[in-house]
Amino acid sequence: MAAVIDDAVDRHAANPALAPLFCGKDLPQLKALGVSVFSARLGGPCSSEAAGPAPSDAGMSFSPAELQAVVDDMTEALREQGLGAVEIGEIVNLLYAARAEPPLP
């Protein structure tokens, strides 16, 4: 998961649709947050408490077009790591579900 998140965040920072949101952000911190959040949501070793805030709570709120760019970048990162269509679909669904969740208190 760390390799996927590392790749995806780098793609986001270089993506013209997302670059303004990532400009000036602490990318290593965002990568660590991403690994924690995805690990927890995928049933990994991190508990939900250890996952930290959702991206929207970390100052990362995406419009529908930006969310699509996030999904596209993540999909490419997952493909490059050799994940299949079923696994990619599950992770993409998590991205869309996270968008619909209310912010953490």
C-alpha cells in the first residue's frame, strides 16, 4: 500500500487538475496519512483511531472533478503495482465512499 500511495500522491502533485491543492503541502506527511487511512479502511494493521483524519479533515477537500482526477491517478498507481480490476474497483469504491462520509469530529 505504501508504494501505491507514494506513487498516487506524486501523480496528484503533478496532475494539473490537482497540483494547486498539493502545492505547499507536506507530501511525506500526506503519504503517511494516506497509508494509515487506506490500511485501516482495507482492514490492515492500523486501527481506525490510528488512521488519522480523512483527507477532507486534513485540509484536502475535492470537488467532483478533482475527485475524478484523484481516482484516475490512484487507478494508474494501482495498475502499476499489478493489482487486478476487482481489487482496483474495491479501492475506487472506498474513495467514492469516503467522499460521501461526514467529516470526523
